[in-house]
Amino acid sequence: MTGKNQQGIALVAVMWALALLSLAAAAVALESRTSVRVASNMANKAVARAAADAGLQLAILDLVAPRDAPTRFRTDGTNFIWRFANCEVRISIRDEASKIDVNKAPGPVLVTLFVSDGIDLETAQSLADAIIDFRDADSFSLPKGAEQADYKTAGLKWGPKNAPLESLEELQQVLGMTAKIYERVAPDLTVYSAYSVYPHRGSFDAGERMSTILKQAAFYSQYFTGSPGLIYSVLSEAKNSSSAIFDRKAIVKVTPPGSFEILDWRETRRDN
């Protein structure tokens, strides 16, 4: 083998070595960028989670403040925007007294609510009867309701609870309740009631909007949970430009002066 041949082979070997080193360097650089990006996303999500927690705590502090102290929030569900740790935090408080107790409201009240939320009358009537059958202790089905046999026919592995709902999420187990309908009606319903009974004073025109009924029928307020200032639902939603959105939701019972109890707590994460 001549010297020129040996030099050519050496040159090819060097070129292959350089190519392999370049590939290795590119792989290392890619892995490093990926690791940095993953770490950055994790940090951003942790900040958003902490901001959601901070928003919830801020709302609770507002609720337990003395009545003569200045407050940031209304208790009618109005959104309050707060900047914290480079995040936008959307906070809202709603008095549970402004909601209808799903465990105690009679059928006409539930029908009226569902129709006011855009649900057709027939579906609203069926759901109202099914909810009452779900929560009552007997096994007698209402005309458009559902008892154990109906759940079995529908292929479900559960039946009516035959007891009051302990959380609003249980409403999703009622036969006929879809995720879309639940999303519509849940904000106006509660399981936290200050009333022990609901007086039934006739039926309602399901074709009217609930807001109109509230203005025109004074007795309708009897179907709400009770006097204001007892139990509140608090929602804190935090997001920044590069992470998921974190929601914190709590049901808070306020006992003057200055004390509170968390009755329920939820955490959800959504992609930005």
C-alpha cells in the first residue's frame, strides 16, 4: 500500500470520526434543550399552581375580614383579576345561598332552572324526575323518572343513591345527565343548604327565564339555600404564557368572627 493510499484511508477515517462526533454533539445539544424546556415547563406550572393557591387564600382572607373592613371581592360570581408571580389569576366568589339545593328543590324548580339554562322542556322534565328518584329513599319511579331497573336497562353498573347527594359531582350519576348538561346547570346548584325543608307552593312556567321568575315571584327565594354569608364557593384560576392553567375550587364555610372551614376542595389542570 502506497503512502498516498494510506493518507486517503486516514482522511476518510477522520471524516467519519468527525461526522460521528457531530451527530453525538447534536444529540447531546438536543437532549439538553429538551431537558431545559421540560424543566422550564415544570417550573412554570409550579408557579401557576402556587398562584392559584395564593388567589384562593386571598379570597378566603377577604371572606373572614371584619364586616367594616374594605374588601376586594363581590360574592355574586363576579371575576376579579389579580396579578401574582407573573401570572394572571382570575378569582370569583359566589354565595351558596344564591343557588338551588339539588337535594331539596321540588321538580318544578329543577325544570325551571334547566329550561333557563337552555335545556329543552322534555329533557328538563325527565332529568328533574330522575334526580328526585335518585335522591329519595323509595323505589317508586316518577312518570319520567328512573329507578334501579331503568339504570340496569341502560347498561349502568349503578342505580339511584336513594339518599341525599353529598357532593354535586354525584349528579353526574343520574340517568340522563350528560357532561354537557352538567356543565350548564352545576354553577346554579348546591348541596349545601341552610333550609331543612322546601315548601312546595305550586308549579312554575317552564317557558320563562329564571331571572324573570326571580323578579316576579317573591316566594321563589324559598327554594334557595338560605341567608347570605354562610357558605361560599371560591374559584381561583391561574395561568401564565407558557404553562397549563390551574384551577383551585373550594367550598368555604365562614363562621364569624374571623374563622372558616373548608368543606370541599378541588384541583384541576387544563392545557393553555
